[in-house]
Amino acid sequence: MTENEDIWHQLFAEGNAVLDKGRRILGKIPADYRCMFCHGPFDGFGGRVMSLVGRGQSSRQPQVCDSCIRQGNKHPGGAHVPIATVFADMRGSTPTAERIGDRAFSALINRFYQVSSKVLIDAGALLGRLAGDQAIGYFLPGMAGPNYAHAALASAIELLRATGHTSEEGPWIPLGVGVHAGTAYVGLLGEHGSSKEMTALGDDINVGARLADSARTGEILASRRFTEAVGMDTSRLEKRELHLKGKTTAFDVAVIAPT
């Protein structure tokens, strides 16, 4: 294991006492939006102070502050670590965009990004790249704690609640969610000389994404590996057997529908 790999493994799999203390302190400052690494505030009075000391929100990577990007760029690479993933996909994005128009659709997706980012970061996740109509949360034991899979499940449920899936009015954006647990190569990766981006690579990442693709509106599809990781009793839950793209064997999943 190289020096950089050791640094990332300690951070993601074991935790870093200095960062953990900083996150607890910065997390007490009121804010709606925060850096996913250090939890420094991006808005309100705290956000203005962070900007003055060089820790403002990055213009290139809005999930991260400038200080964390500088630190990450000093140690390119990552490490193979345990992970739980949350993928949330909008259902019917193409017909919705056609029906409501570009401006309204852009506002809808921006609202979704803001709400999902807050839910996932507050639960201890690192965010996957914001793209299209999908939100991604990576839960790692060194960042979200030893109960990282439980935190992933709680955030998936909260995502559906925060987007109106449990309200009488119905969702303001229809989502399907997939949760999975396994291992992945996680780190800040990018081309030489460029700003690095948070990336998680591996088969278990692909499985998590494809579970979300298969979920119906208001559903969380949980893989067997995930339900075992959280010790969930699935005896009363609906079960499905899925044939995921690129996989040779079927996947057994449990269907969770928050009420």
C-alpha cells in the first residue's frame, strides 16, 4: 500500500480524529448546505466567514470547500474500502422536462440537488458527482461511523420523505431508490494537473446504480447483502428477483416503502 493509499484507507475505513473533531465543531454552525468532507457551512453567516478564510464553496465542485480540494489534490488516489451506497433516480425525467419546459425543469432539478445533498451530508455521506436527475451517497465507516449501512438506509428513507413520497399531496419529484453494500475503490481522482473529483469505482457501485434504475416511484430496493449488513428482518417485506444489466446471476431484493 502506497503512502497515499494508506492516507485514504485510514480516512475512509478507520476515521481521522482531527477531521472528526472538526466536523463536529463545524457541524454545530447553522447552515443548510455544507462541505461533504469537513462539514464547513456554505451559507449563512458561517458560510461568509468560511469564504473569508479560504474555505468557501468551490465553484468547480459545489459539494466541497476550496480547502478540502486543496488538501485532496496533495494526495491523489484512493483506497479499497467497505461501502454502502444510496442511488436516487428521478422517474420519468424526459416526459416531465417536455411537459413543464426547460426553465421549470431546471428549477426542479436544482431543488432536488439541494434537498438530496442536505439529507445525504447530514447523514454522513460523501456525495457522488451531481449529474442529470440522480443523487448519489457513499457511506463509509471512517466518515459515517461503524453503523454506516444503517445511516445509508435512514438517508434513503428520509430522501423519500423530504421529496413528498409519504405526504397526502404526493411527491414533488418522483424517485426510485437503490441501496447496496460491498466494497469499492474510493478517492479523489482526475487527470494530472486537474482538480480531482470524488469517485467510487467497482462492481458494487454498478449494482447500486442498477437497483435504483429498477425501483418504482416511492420504492427503496435493498440488496440481500445490504439487508444483512443492517440486520434487517425482511420476512414481511415484498421480495423480487431482478436480472440486472451486465450480471449473470439474479439478485434478490427486498422492497422498502416508507410510510
